[in-house]
Amino acid sequence: MVWKVWLYICFAMASAHKAVSAIYITINTIENAQMLARGLVENQLAACVNIIPGIQSIYKWEGVINQDQELLLMAKTRTELIDELTSWVKRNHPYQVCEVISVPITGGNLDYIQFLLNNTKDASIE
């Protein structure tokens, strides 16, 4: 009987973790960062967005190497919302080509994972 409970818990943890991802977005100003973060949460595309200042980005754009101060947004969302979130960011971001990349969340606090699921829209019912 104990092994059945253990198996159920393991399956539940694996299923919950596959369902959520962290999204990284770089942005140029705190005002733009706050606008994007608020919009993602208001539209239930992310449950939480952290704004991390002081990012130094070095990149090549149109043949020139650039070095800029940026902020990093770390948004947590349902994996099924990545495409919709990316489209929303592209429509609202000031950059011609904005960074929006995702990483699956493979572990962590199950209560927090449930918080993420409870505070993002369920794309399967739309």
C-alpha cells in the first residue's frame, strides 16, 4: 500500500512540473519592465514576474558588437501558454527582436507549482 502512495506522489510531482516553465525576457528600462510584468500577470499569461535589474548584455546586432544595461524579467507560467505569452510580449516590447526564451521547471515546491497553475489561464478550456 505504501508503494502505491509513493508512486502516486511521484506521478503527481512529475505531471505538475512538466506543466510549468520559466520564461526569460530582457528589457531596456524599469518602466517597460513594469509594464510588461503587469500586463503578463493581468492577462493571466504569467502567475508571477520577477524584475531583476543590473543585467549587462553583450551581443552582436547588425554587424556591430553592443554592450547595454538591461533588466531581466523571469516569468513563471503554464508551459501551454508559452506561444501566447511570446506573441503578447512581441506585440508590447520596444525591441525589434526581443528575447523570450523558456526553460521547463523540473522540480520545486509543489505548493508554488499549484500557485502558478491557479493564477494562470487554462488554455485547454478556451
